Amino acid sequence: MADFGFSEHHQNEVINYMRFARSKRILRLKTIDSCFQDLKDSRLVEETFTMDEVGDILEGLRVVVRGEVETELINTAHTNVLLLRQLFSQAEKFYLRLQTDISELENRELLEQVAEFEKTDFKTNSKINQESSKPKLAPLNEGGVSELLNKEISRLQEENEKLRARLRTLESQAMSALDEKSKAERALKELQKNQGDQQSILRAQEISSLEETVATMQADFEKSLSANAASQKELQESLVSAKHELLRVQEQLSLAEKELEKKFQQTAAYRNMKEILGKKNDQIKELRKRLQRYETDE
């Protein structure tokens, strides 16, 4: 068994976490395999492809796989944060201050030890881990910190069991979802094929209906044009009649004005006014003559 420098209990906790990480890794790899299978089923349906088509297919696959890998990396980072949160919370209950060395995360020697442990000791320690999850005998010293630690260990073991059960449920649900997705895609392809035939019939019916509608609208339009032509002719005749009537009325008004002016000139008031204006004009002429005489004398 690889030696990581801590107790058997903590090493079993490491095994539990590695089992969790491996199950997530397997699930994500199955998802990536499904992406490739979906590409084969949906795009690789022809015998030959052009360079542009191959480029488009690879670009689409790259985007999908990149998204899956990015999602898994983000989820792994967040999961590690939650794991650290549990450890720090337990340490703070006993007023401990834990420290981490980020540089050790890239220690090649330690990483190789972990890989070797996963290859050789992981399966061997699976039975040991299952036995360690069972309740252990309480130590003789039940007071103080030991009792609190035992309670916390029991609680963490229960939580781990719940998480493992939930993980198994999620894995089965994920596999069922992948199967349902494949069935739904096949059903969708068949439905699209059937809908294509139905759409052709519906389009023919729609075209026939539209042709009938256009013919009806054209007949109505021709009727409207003939009615508008008759109305226009009637309006023109009414306009000519109105113009003639207007000219007749204007002529009558002109005659009436002349007759009124003639009658006004024959009245006594008009004659008196004309006589007064004549006298005034004579007086003005006389005054002008005097004024010219005075200006000459000066």
C-alpha cells in the first residue's frame, strides 16, 4: 500500500474520494463517447465529404467536446472547494488553522504515487474501505476531544454512504437518460421523414387554396374597376353640369351688378353727390391757380 503519511482512517477517506472522482470521470467519458456517437449518427451519413464539410464537422465536435471538458474541469474545481470546506469546518471547530502548499499539487513524485496507488491498491482496499464504513468500537477514552471526533467521524461516514448511494442513483439516471436520448433521436428522424410526406400534401392543398383565393380576388377587383369607371364617368358629367351652372350664375351676378349700378346712378343722392364733387373740384382748381400766382409774385 502506498504511504501518504497519514492514518488508515484518513487513507480510507482518500479511497472514498478517489472512487467518487473515478465515477465522475467515467460518466464524463461516457458523455464524450456519446458526443462522438451522435456525430456519427447525425452527420456521417454520406460516403464522401469535402474539405469544408469535414472542417465544419470537426469544428462542431471540438466545440461540444471542449464544452464537456470545461464543464468537468469546473465541476472538479468546485468539488475540491467543497471538500476543503468540510476539512476547514472540522478544523475550525477545534480552533485549528490548516495550511495548504499549492506547489505540492504539481509534485511529480507524489502524483506518480497517487497514480500507482490507484492502479494497485485501489481495488484491494475497496473491501477494506467497505469494512471501515461500518461502525467501529468506541475508544476507552470517551471524554473530551475524542468523543467529539468519534461523533464527527460517524456523521461523516453516514454522509459518505448517502453520497455514494446518490452517486449510484445519478449514474443509473445518466445512463438511462443517454439511452432515452438515443431512442428519442431515432424517433425524431422517423417522425421528420413522415412529416416530410405530410408537408408535401399540405403544401399542394395550400397552393390550390391560394390559387382559388387569387382568382376570386381578381374577379372582385375587375368588378370594382368597372364600378369605379361608371362612377368616374358620372362624376365627370356632374362636374360639367356644375361648371355650366356656375358660369350661368356668374353671368347673372354680373348683369345684376350692372343693373344695380345703373339704378344707383339714376338716384337723387347720386346726382347730388356728383354735383358736390364737381363744385369741390372747381374750388380746388381755383385754389391751385391762386397758389401759383402767389408763388410767382414771391
